[in-house]
Amino acid sequence: MIVLKFGGTSVQNAEMIDKALDIATSHLERAPVLVSSAMARVTDGLVEITKAATAGNEERAREILAQQRAHHFAVAEESLSGPRLERARVRLDHCFAELSSLVKGLSLLRECTPRSSDAILSFGEILSTTLVALRAEERGIETELLDARDFVRTDDHFTSALPLFEPTNRLAREQVKPKPGKLIVTQGFIGRTESGATSTLGRGGSDYSATIIGAALGAEEVQIWTDVNGIMTSDPRVVRDARTIDRISYNEAAELAYFGAKVVHPSTIQPAVETGIPVLVMNTGDPSGPGTAIVERADGKGLRAIAGKKGITLIHVASTRMLNAYGFLSRIFATFEKHRTPVDLIATSEVSVSMTIDNSQSLSTIVRELQEIGRVGVEEELAIICLVGQDLWKEPAFIARVFGALKDTPIRMVSLGSSDINLSLVVPGKMLNTAIQILHGEFF
Ligand code: ASP
Ligand code: MG
């Protein structure tokens, strides 16, 4: 069996739902389970409704609710007819009546617990899957709509609940019975706690649902259908001839995610990683176009992608007391820990340490405390360039080519060897795009 997950933009209107169903039906013989997000912007709208109602602005909440209702009804009317349209109306009405009483409750209480928030947010996926499943039936596809809450068990950390794998795997195997020729439709993002309350896996959690379900059922593949052609060799807004990467390893993809290749979040594909299931990232708007396979081992070495991140601050701490002393680094890191500031890249010499951070919220306090340890220097408005690829350092000429290509770019710091899949460089922020373009031209 396979899992096909469609993101919000892939089901945002009747036309896109049909595109998604064209894709799903082309895989009908592979016993597909279709996992859907809420329609684009619906979850955001539900968040806004929740906030407005809690702030006592019931009118605003009802206004957004009415827009969402109108949009879902319009899609139903466009894609369904006869008794199926009637069924859709009844179900949509039921959902919006429930949402309406939840809004009433919030505006009376002026309080929204994480649990109530999840109850409200879960409707986005309930609504979208209702329409997707009915449209599939309308097109004559044998369809089964399952409520993901019946088999995705989570803990009770509402708004970012963690799946409980043991009961989830068991329940999914008992209840989800894919077979060739049949389409199963279910929701991403939502689950249920052991005590029976609706929970969500956190924003963007539908990818996670897809790999959880895929891993539970031993899927041969999890396909993530989105609105871009997979993972690119670089940001296409920066590099005009950036192209789709065919195959990338889980580790390489995780490295890129930090640098804003937000196509898939590493933690959401963890269940696939653990069970060795390949994850394909494809574009619903361009189904025959290129996509990326994220796999355990991507063949070949060498550079896979170049990513960049601005807004980096470099902090140096130097002290002659550091020479042959111990405990120095731990005191430095304790300062960052105390202020909940992650350190990204580090370089040390015998008497100094340089570190980068991308969250400079507590910078002035951190600097003040570090001054008790040594001389502190700060450089702001820097950027990190990250070159990702398996075993880059094994090719000595590679490093020479990187530095040769960047001969006119002052490189402030280098990090190589902390993982065998990336070389990171710190450069002035204003030179980031040019440096990425130069490197992309050199290697791709
Ligand atoms: N609908 C949810 C959200 O917008 C989950 C998802 O799309 O993955 O965060
Ligand atoms: Mg999403």
C-alpha cells in the first residue's frame, strides 16, 4: 500500500481536489490511503476565530466562520450533485453548528485552553476530507472515509501532541484496511488522546500523520503532494537555474530543512526514516514534473544542494586563561543555555571560541555575562552558507573549488567535519545571494 498526503493548497478548491483525485486514482492499484490537510488558509482562519472569540470579539469570529462556511459550501456545490450534495450539506452544517457553539463558549468564557483550541482546529481536516471523499465517490471511485482520531493515539500535550506509537500502530492495523481498487481517505494533523479528547500534532502536522500511518501499515512509499517540485538544489528565488534534486538522503534533507528548505520537516518524516520507507515530494500542480525522493541512502557523493540563512550573529570570546584550562567552554555554553539561545556553528582555537546564533533576542545579556569569562566581540548581519552532500570532504579538490570560487568573498568562519554531510561558511549577509549564485554556477 502507499500513503498520499495532500497539503492545503492541493485541496484548496474543487479544481485542485480533482487534481489530487486524478493523482490518487492513478495509484488505485497500489491500495492508496489519502491523507489530507485542511484547505489552504482554513487552519489559519480557525486560529483567528479562536483568538477573536477569546478576546470577546464574537462578531469577528462569526464573520470568518461565515466565510469558511461559504467556501466549503461553494466547493461542495461545484463538485457534487444529487444525494451526495445533500449528504455534504448535512455534514458541513453539522460541523459549522458545532464550531458555532464552540465559538459561543469561548466568547462567554473569554478563555481558550489548548484542548479547546485543538477541538476547533481539528475541523479544518474534518471538513476537507468530507469533501474529498464525497467527490471521490461522485467520480465513481470506491471510497472509504476514516476518522483519523479512531486510530491516531496521542499524549495530551494539546496543540503539539506526540503520537503514542504502540496503540497507534495497533489501531491503524486493525482499522485501516487498504486494498487495490479502493481509496481510503483520512485526516492529517488530528488524533485523539487515551481519554478520548481530540488533539492535534502541531501546525503543519499532516506530513507527520502521513508517515505515522505509512509506518504503521508498512507502506512501500509515502508521497507528499505539495505546491513545489520537491527539494531544489538552491532557493529558486536566489538562483534562477536551481533544479529539483532527484534523490536525497534523510540526513541531507534534515540538514537543508534548518536552512529554510521547508518542504518537509525532519521530525515529521521520522517514522519513515525509522522504517526505511522512501518519502516522495511532488507537485500537485505539475504531477508529471520532477519531484524528490528522500531515502535512506542516496547514491553518489558530492554536492547535493546549497542553502543560506541570513540574520546570523557571530560571537567571539577570547581569553589567555583558556590556554590549557578546562571548564572554559562549558561556562560559555551554560550562558547560552540559560538564555535559551541555540548555538549553531562553533570554531575554537587554543585561546578563543567563535559561535553563531540566529536568535539575538538575548544578545546584550549574553554578551554582558560572557564578558566575565573573556574578551567578547560581536559581528552582526552575517549569513551562513551551507553546502550539503554526503562525504564532501573526501574529495580534496572540492574544498579548493569552494574557496577558489569565493576568492572575492570574505569568509568569516568555516565549519567542516562536524557532520560528514555539510560544509558551512559564514559570510557577510549582503554577500549571501551572490555567493550562493557563484557556488551554484560552479557546481551545478
Ligand atoms: N492544517 C494544519 C495546518 O495548517 C496541518 C497541516 O496542514 O499540515 O497547520
Ligand atoms: Mg501544510
